[in-house]
Amino acid sequence: MVSIEKIQNMMRRIYFARDAERGAERTYRWFKEEVEELGDAMRKSDREALENEFADAVAWLASLANVLQVNLETAILRKYDNHCPKCSSSPCKCTFKREKVKQSSAAVDPRQ
């Protein structure tokens, strides 16, 4: 099994020089675009596209974490540590509340 740390290190080896040059803000824009593409693939029910977009979203998240010097595996384990951080249960026993999703009115080209 591949760990989150191994994935993050792989992205660092392959892309860090370019990611660092691009900077955090522009790398974040790329990450956002990949998450939007994941949503598109989900709505189309295209399994291959869905898998590709999950891979892209995770890769760009790892790249962003590398630029910002955040160890994703440590951050996730510190926050979740086998239980919900809000109710401390596993499985989570939080009451579900429906929240409105904020819509962005301006499209931003992540390649900038």
C-alpha cells in the first residue's frame, strides 16, 4: 500500500521545482480546477474520467502542500487520529446539518 507521505514525496520529486516557481497561489488555482473537473466527471458518471480526476486532485493537493511545506500525512493524522475531530467518535455521530455551498461568481483561469 502506498502512504500519503510516499505520494507527496513522489509529487515533490517530479514537480517541486516547477511548483515552487509557480508559487502557492497559482498552484492552489490549479488544485481548484482539478477539484472542479472531478465534480464534472462525477456528474457524467464516467468511471475512467473520475479515477483520473481523483488522481489529479490528489496530485495537485500534494504539490500545494509541498510548496507550503505541509506534511499531509502528519496533518491528517494529527487532526483525525481514527476519530471525528468534532464528536470524538468512530464512526462519527455528529448531527448532519445541511449547509449552502458558496458559489463563485467569477471564473479564474488557474494557468495564470
